[in-house]
Amino acid sequence: MMMKKIPLVILFSLLLIGTASAYLVNVDAPSTLTKGDVLTANATSNFPAGIRLDVALFSPYSGNQYQKNTVIVQQNGQFNTTFQTTDLLTGNYKVEVLENTDYPIGSSAVVRKIVTIVDRSGEATVTAPLSQAFNGSLIVSGTAKNLKTASIIVTVTSQGSTIYGPQYILTDEKGGFQTLVPIPAAGAYTLVLADNAGTISQTAITATNGTTPVQTTVSVNGTASSAVTTVTSAVNNSSTVAATIPATTQKSPLPWALALLGVGLLALRRH
């Protein structure tokens, strides 16, 4: 009888050792995310600080791995990582902590989370020009069909930094909205539209160093024109003024010179 108990004791001891050496981890991520938003995965664990782990984003159906990031476990056992979703198709994806063979994960650990990527871009239309001459601000305008007589959240970013917002902008009875967003320089910007449920769309807008033509008509003797002369201001190369001069008047040097003088003064006053 004593001989039978010894193997049982040894087996039980081995089970205890195996259980003690297994690590626990709990991964958390949003259940639903709008395409274009950054997917952030956070995890808590009892892993020792400083070890390396891989966290990957998979398709749960095909098993295809889209992205894989290496993380370092911090002093409190926590770690996190992010995934870009701009190029992903809509549907379900799996965020999973890949096992490090030196640190086996216990069976009760939560190593994966299913995330559904949705596309809400059809809920809003941007009507502002996607290329605008830089003048210190961006024109932001559009329509949000589900936000009539409400508000929409506007954010403008550039190179990963927030330039403006998040700011609530009123919408009219048709869901239309418009505002001017101050910007520091010409360059590439991203307009992010959102509501309280999350991001609706992201749109690229470029502010260029080009000119914004301003046409001003100067009539001479109050008659209609059959010839147009355009004078470009040299001040900061920022405006174009068109002087409309009657063909009959152009034969007379004095009115023509007066017209050009007026255009020049007008161009200078714009600056």
C-alpha cells in the first residue's frame, strides 16, 4: 500500500510544479473599431519584467498574419502595442499574444481578442477642396447625413500631431457643417470627422504654397469689355488681379495707364 502512494505523491508534485511555472496574461482591445483608427491592445500579466513577447494581428478565418509587434513587459507585468487599420478590409480580426517557449502560458490565460473593423466613411461627405492654397487656415466643410441639427467632432492632424481639436462643430438641418481651422504652414493634413460613437472618416487635405487667384474687374468709362488684361502682383506672389479694359479704350494710352495704376494700387492694398 505504501508503494502505491509514492507514485501518486510524485505525480501530484509534478502537477504542482507544472502549474506554478505557467504564466497568466489577459489581453484587452476594443470589440469594434472604425477603419483608419489605431488599434491599441493592452495586457496585464504575471510575466517577469523585461522579457520580450510578440503580439500579432490575424484574420481569424484564414489565419493570415497582417502585423506582428514585439513588446517588452514592464515592471508591473503590463504591456501594450498598436496596429494600423487604414489598409485593412472590414471584418473580424484577432489580436493574440504569441507564446514565448521560455515562459509557458497557463490554460486559463486570455491571450486573444476578436476586433471587428467597420467602415463608416459613407456617413459623411467632405466638400472642402482637397488642395488649398496656404493662407493660415484650412477650409473644413461637409455633410454628415446622420447628424442633422446636431454636431460633429472635427480634428486636424499633421505628421502624427494634433493641430486642431477635437472640437464640436454645429451641423444644420441637412447635416451640413463648415469652419476655418488655423494651420501653421503649408503641408499635408488629415481631417478626422467623428461623433460620440467614434471616428466616421479620415480625409487627406493639402495646403500648398501656390497662389489663390483673385479676379477683380476694373471698368473704364463704364462700358463693356472685349479685351482682358491680367496683372500679377509681385508682393509675396499671392494674388492675381485681372483688369478688364474695353477694346476701344485700349487705343488711348491715358485711360489704359490709369486702369493699370488702379490695379496696382488694388493689389498693394490686398497686402
